Amino acid sequence: MGCKVCKGHTVNESAIQKIDNNNRSSKYQVGDSTTTPTIEHNRISSNVRPVDDPIVVQLPEKDIHVHIQVADSQAFNDLFVQQRQQAINNRSYQSTVQSWQPKSLQQLTELIKAVSKGKSLVDQHWIIFYWIACNIDYDTESYFSKDYKDQTAEGVFRFKKGVCAGYANLYKYLCDQLGVPCEIISGYAKGYGFENRKDAPTETDHAWNAVEIDHHWYLMESTWGAGHLNDKKQYERELTSYYFLPRPNEMIYHHLPED
């Protein structure tokens, strides 16, 4: 879902490097549907153990797509991919997070700190991501009316709903409480309603996060990871683990940072 966002902090780290068939710089066109890949990912409900969740992408025909080279080739090494999958598959995290009933944002922070103690950064991020996916709904009323409610971390926690800026603000707040590096990215997304656009957007319409793990920067998309809008403009909560630390060379097909 693309949505109007409040501009947040952007990450100066270059997450991706785009090159065309002639190894020359190529500008990514937001409205160019020919460069959009079909992404294979698992959709899992909040009470079902995730199965194998490879971070893969099926690209279009060779002669019509832009070749994308990841700037940080060491970020998705075998150890990281294994840690990511183990966190997603951890039943203990799922049952623990689902049992929480925090009455305040401070209480939620303490619960996350307690279960995250001594855990890897990947595990800590999954606990935050999973709680948000299980408890925060997309605010369709605000999105369609353009009358945006309180999108601070406190406001999103209190009302248990928000638009993309609210998801990103809440994610960053929880990371800040754990002392985990996290930034907010403003940009453009091929979300709900993208197919009906006639012109390129004149201002940013989406927000997501970037997090630092072991000196590498990764993306985090908690809004799309929590659910989606159906054809009746209704929100359906549906945990999609693909958007937990996805590969940037796949995300660029539908998420374009402002900077």
C-alpha cells in the first residue's frame, strides 16, 4: 500500500547499485511495468509456523529488464540467511509474542527487551516485526479520506492502527528503545492504486525502515509485511515474512527511496 507519509530520516548508505545491459547507470522508472518482477514469497497467518522462506525473485525476460547489482555483496551471506530463517521459524517467539497484552508502549518495550536479551539482532528485529504484524492494522479510513490520525509510535500503539508512516515510526521507536540502529526511509512504492496512476507522483507516498546489523544495512517493510487491501478496499491482516529483511535488489522493483 502506498500512502502519504510524513518525511522521516533517510539512510545515507547506498543499498543498491543499478546498471543496465551496457554496464552504464540506468534510472529506474517508477511507472515502468515492464521492469516489475513476479516475486515468489510465502504468505503465512499469525498462528501458523512459517515454512522455508527463500529470498528469491523471478525476473522478466533477459532483454527487457534492468540488471541490478547489490552494492553490499556480503550482506546476505549464508550465516545471515540462516539466522533470518531460523528467527522466522521460531515457534517460541510466535507463542510468546501472541501471549502479550501490553497496556502501554513502555510495557511493550519491556516485554520485547526481556525476550530479546542475549538474542541476535536478527532475532530482535523479528520479534518487533512479528508483534507489529500481529497487532497493528492498516488505517484504511485515514488512507482513503486523507485525514491522517496520530502517526506517532504512541498514537499507533494506542489505536492499534496506522498508515505506513505510523508503522515506520513505531518500528523505529521500538528499535531505539533496544539501542538498535534504525532509520526511516521516505520514497515511492508500487502499492494499492498504483495501476490507476496516470502521472508520476509529485511527492513521496510511502515509508519503510532500514536497519543496521553487523555493519550491514538492510531494509524492513513492516506495513506490507502485516497485510494488504483487498478489492473491496478492506484491510486483510496477513503476515508476509518476505518483507522481513528482504533483498534490496528485489525491493527496488516496487520501493524507490527519495534519496
